[in-house]
Amino acid sequence: MIYVYAITDRVDLDGASGLEDAPLELVEQGGIVGVFSTHDQLEVKSEPDQLWGHEGVIDHLLERAAVLPLRFGTVLRDSEALRKVLDEDGARFRLLLSRVRGC
């Protein structure tokens, strides 16, 4: 399963890691990028370590690009499921990114 943190249109991960120190990964579709980490098993709980871990990834991305943060606990089956979401909602994501860019 993958844990999805955010959608953006440009990414510099610069050594950042996700929940449980998992490496951050990217999937690009139509000029937008989903940022996620892969986990064999991850029990998502609203506990401080996980909440701050999610927030840390978002903060890292916000310093570098326009970002659409996703809700804490967003999981998908795999990167192809994320690619499908980016493909289906790409126009809306591009519009939203243009609205938050520079804020």
C-alpha cells in the first residue's frame, strides 16, 4: 500500500523521508506529481508521531513548490492507483495549484 502526502507540480525531495522513515517516492502524470511512501503494513493512527511525520513532509514540500496537501491517512493500493487519480483529476489539480502558487 502507499501513503499519499500531497500533490504538486514540481518536487525536490532533498533527502526527506516519510512515515516510519520510508523513502519518499513520486509518480508523475500530465505535469502533476503525487508524493507518497510505500509500506508493507502501516497502521494509520492519529498519534503525534504519525501526525507530525505527515506534517513534516508537507512542510518540506511547501518550502519548495506549490502544494495541495492531502488529508492525514490517505492511502491507496499502489502507485498505479495514484497515477489514475492524477490522470482523472489532473485538470482540477492544475487549477488548484495555480491558485496556491506563491502563497
